Amino acid sequence: MTNSDFNPRALFISADGTLYSDSLICSGLLPARLGGRPCPFSQDRQMPRPQPLDPQDVARDPGRGRPGDLCPACAVLQIGALDDWEGHEQLHLPEEVLPLRLFQCRQGFWLVVPGLYDDDPTRIIPGARSAGGSEQA
């Protein structure tokens, strides 16, 4: 196990509601469709750190968020709070992750960033534990 397993930059949500550390997904260890290779959009086999969306970027896609919102470079879409989708997808997730901002990455996976809440997407609240004991490592 690596330190990134204990302090993930992102938690990926599987179809059955299991949460996986970004170090497992971005490294290519788990998703078969990555063929065991790291995601080409990863940084050191992890999700890129979220950065504020630049209001001056003319190519900025509004589907990723508003200017100043934090967003991973690999995200193509922010979908609101995970809570808005949990019932729709019939997932049973830990309460702690439900208010987090939900993203879809370039590989098509759903993910949340620990500490990045949808109601305040301009900052990550340090020390917020989002996975409880449900994260697979």
C-alpha cells in the first residue's frame, strides 16, 4: 500500500457503489478497459490535483464548472452533488461522500474529490474524510 491509498486525490465510484482510490484506477490496476496501463491523463498514476477554472480561458467548458471552481484537469463534466445522483443510480454510499461534487473523467468514470463540496467548490476542506471505511485499497 502506498500513502496515496490513505490520502487519495479522488474516490472513483463503481457501478455497484464501491469506492476506489485514484491510485488504483489511474494506475490501471483495476479497470480492465485501461488494459493494466496508467490512464494517459494521470499524474504519477494519480488523478491530477484539482485547479481553479480560469475565467480568462476562452476554451473553458462551462460543463466543468464556473470560473474559480476547482476541477481536475482530467474531468470533462461536473454533475453537481453526488447526493443528487445516488437515488437515481440506486447506489448506497457513505453519508460523508454525498455532499461532494461529482465529476466524470475523460475515461468515463465517476469520481469525487475528498473535501471538495458542491456547495463550496472553490476550496478543498483539509482533513475532510470522505470515505469512512468503505474505500477499497
